[in-house]
Amino acid sequence: MVKVVWTQRALYDLEDIGEYISKDSIKYAKLTLEKLMDTAALIAKNPLIGRIVPESNDVSIREVIKGSYRVIYQIREEHSVFILTVFHSARLLSDGNL
């Protein structure tokens, strides 16, 4: 098992997602955030579970798709990964998002 570190950007992303969804449903916002946070446990158990992010072509940057969201993380050291960003899959990923 590896250590998962949420970057400040990824935490802001979660906050924004929660606020946006809660405008329609607080219950659904909570469920969505729980699923996204649970993804970290999945990554901790198997950091290679995600596919390589096609836009980056960097084998250390991977993603797990949960529902409509992409959880993008980077394997930086043998025993740690960093969650870089979480965003809706309908949005385009640019270098600025990483």
C-alpha cells in the first residue's frame, strides 16, 4: 500500500464539485464526494490501477474515472502518489490543469 497525498488543487476541485452538485441535491453531492474520496483508497492499494492520461503521455501520470469525473494522480515515489486534480470528464485537460 502506498501513501496518497491530496494536492491543494485537488482539494479545491472536490470543494467546487461538492458546491456545484449541492445546488441541486445535497445528498447526491455527498455521495459523489464519498465516491471520489474512496478512489484514493483504491489507488493506495494498487497505484498502477489507473490508465496513463492520454493528454500527458507521461507514464507516471494516471487517472481513474469515477462516474463523470477523472481523478488524475502522479506516482512520484515508490511509496507515494499525489492526487493532482479531479474534474468533470466533459472538460478538456490542459497542461495548466496538471
